[in-house]
Amino acid sequence: MTKKEKKDVFNFYSSDDQEKKDSTKIVLITGGAGFIGSNFIRYLMKQYPEYKIINFDKLTYAGNLNNLTLIEEDPNYVFLKGDAANPEDVKNVFEQFSPNFVVHFAAESHVDRSILNPDIFLQTNVLGTQILLSYSREYNVERFIQISTDEVYGSMEKNISCNEYAKLAPNNPYAASKASADLLIRVAHQTYGQKVNIIRACNNYGPYQFPEKLIPVIIYNALNNKELPIFGDGTNIRNWMHVDDHCRAIDLVLHKGRSGEIYNVGADNEWENIKLVKHILKELKLPDDLIQFVIDRKGHDFRYSLDSSKIKQELGWKTTIDFKDGIKQVIDWYKSHLDWIEEIQSGEYMKYFERVYKERIVEQD
Ligand code: NAD
Ligand code: DAU
């Protein structure tokens, strides 16, 4: 099959309307079956109905095509199973679709898993990013967006925030793998002149988040009368942003960001973990007695805090979803999607869950 015929999967060339053709972009989304990636695909398809979306995902434990049932029949959407760390898989997708844009979400994303098994984090998050960058260069991708994290800056004391020039100081294998990938993005720009951006976001919450992250673990366990594990004394601080606000930031950077720039995307919405958990319980109208303090995460970062003035000033981004409204909406979503969580909780997941939490349980007074 020629390249043109392959693109016809999308009837890309079938329109006679040149203006429409010119405004159409082929967007390769990696990791689109995960939490943020699947929310971004839905967001992008709504905002840019003419775009053609390729979702390239390995479908690890965290990749779930049930996250995309609302759009899977759309003629502008294609799913391709593949591994970002496998050059053959990546070559195949570039050969077939020659994307204009790449938005790179695919990653091993959970800190506790990285402490148990760092190797796969290096494989996917570092090598996978380099392979995607190399093919993006070969196929003249117009913009490569690296979805990074506030964790690359390491832990912050209270009242300190960091801008994009702060030093990288990751403290866990996940964060180190993301920081390494960010450096490869920088190199792609400095050495080869590739058009790239890095977006470093704070903690996201929203629908379709895998129930290993704090908010879905708490909601799901509370609804099922299970213990609510709080690491350490619960005073660690995270900054929470609705995933839709993150999607809006990615859209702005993809279309208007200055090439080579890093953009921090934080919500100015800090919560101590224990206070957040109590707030969720209050919303659920459930008592606090299921809370169980467990042995702390190794190398547990105390707090992350981003100075996001740059994206606000340059691109006019701001958060639009008030946390107390957003969390209510997300709690309702989980309540009405308990089957979604139950399907996920396969044997493999339960084994992980037991391994991570079993050794952590400490007797309480
Ligand atoms: P997730 O774990 O929910 O999803 C990751 C997706 O990547 C899954 O669909 C998985 O199947 C896929 N994947 C994993 N390895 C792959 C590989 N080798 N090849 C192809 N696909 C692969 O993660 P998420 O929470 O949606 O995070 C997405 C991105 O955003 C990550 O890069 C993460 O570092 C970053 N990020 C997440 C947050 C957050 O709060 N969740 C905050 C800031 C940045
Ligand atoms: O800050 C951005 C990062 O946020 C992303 O880059 C990561 O991909 C994402 O996983 C997330 O990392 P965190 O480690 O901050 O998120 P997590 O939901 O795992 O934990 C949030 C806080 O809650 C953290 O201080 C640890 C604590 N925690 C977590 C779990 C899962 C608990 O106390 N109990 C738990 O069971």
C-alpha cells in the first residue's frame, strides 16, 4: 500500500475542498487509552472535528479502550496497538500516517510502581520518548508535545514555587525517567532544531483515572467500605487540577506555544492529603473511620508547586474549573461508573495492590 492509500483510512484525500484539507491535521496521540490521553482525545475531537486522531497505545494495565467508547466509531479516529519503546511499532505508525503533530502521553505513570520496578519506567519513558523523537524528525513533524510533570523539580518547601528555569531534582524513579525524557526533548530542539514543547503539569483529577492514584482509590474504597490508606502522617501536599484544564493548556501550547519552550501548568489549589481525603468523605457523606495511616512511600516528596505565570501571560491560560465543583462532579462520575472500575480490577491489578499496601499496614492505637 502506498502512503497515500494508507492515509485514505481517513478519507484524507477525498475532500475537494482545499481549504478544508489545509486546516486538517493528523495528530498522533501516544498513550491515548490512559487517563489524561483519553480525556485529551475526546477534548480534541470536540474542539477540532476536522482533525484525524491516531491513538497509539501499548495497552498496559493502565491502558483501557473502555475509556474511549464514546468516540471509537468516529471515522476521524483510529486506534493502533503498539509500544513506544519498540522502533518497529513506531516506524509502522509514522509510515502509515505521517502525522503533523505528536502529543506524547504514553508513560509508566505511577510513583509506587516505579519504586518496585524502575526498569520499565526507563524503557518506556526514556527510550520510548527518544524513539518517537527520532521518527518525528525523520517525518518532519510540525510540533512534538512532551507531557511532563511537576515531579521533575523535586520536593518544595511551603511558600516556594518554581518556574521553568528551576533545576531538575527528581526524587523517585518515575520522576527521574520523566526528567531524563525532558532532557532528550531539549536536545532534539537544540541539536536538530525540532519543533518541540514540554508541558509540566501538577496532579490531575477527573473521570477515567486509574484506581491506583489517590483520588480514585479513596472514592472507590470509601464506596466499598474498604480502608483508606494514607501514606505517612497525611501532611504531604499536592496541587490538584481538573484534567479538562490540563487539556486546554495542551491545546494552547500545541497551536500557539513558542517552539523549544517549557510551560508549567499548575492550579494553585493545594491540599494536604489528609484534608483532601476528609473533604471527599464529607462529599460522600461518609465518616472518617475508614482512614488508615500506613507506612510512608519511600522518598515521598513533601510538596510540589509550580509557578505557571508563563503560560498565563503568554498564552492566556487559566484554570476554569473550581476544585470544589470539579471534585463533586468527579465523585458523581465514579459513583455512576463503578462497573468501569470493577472491570479494571483484574487479577494482575489486585496482586499489585496487595503487594504495595500489605507491607505498609501499621497497627494503630
Ligand atoms: P496513565 O497511566 O493513566 O496512562 C498511560 C498510558 O500510556 C496507558 O494507556 C498505557 O497503556 C500507555 N503506555 C504505557 N507504556 C506504553 C508504551 N511503552 N507504549 C505505548 N503506550 C504505553 O497515565 P496518565 O495519568 O494519563 O498520564 C499521562 C501522561 O501525563 C504521563 O506521561 C504522565 O507522566 C503525565 N502526567 C500525569 C499527571 C497525573 O496527574 N496523572 C500529571 C502530570 C503529568
Ligand atoms: O504531580 C504530578 C504527578 O501526580 C504525575 O506526574 C504522576 O504521574 C501522578 O501519578 C501523580 O503522582 P503522585 O505521586 O503525586 O500521585 P498519587 O495519586 O500516587 O499520590 C498523591 C499523594 O497521595 C501522594 O502524596 C501520595 C499520597 N497517597 C497516594 C496513594 C495512592 C496516599 O496517601 N495513599 C495512597 O493510597
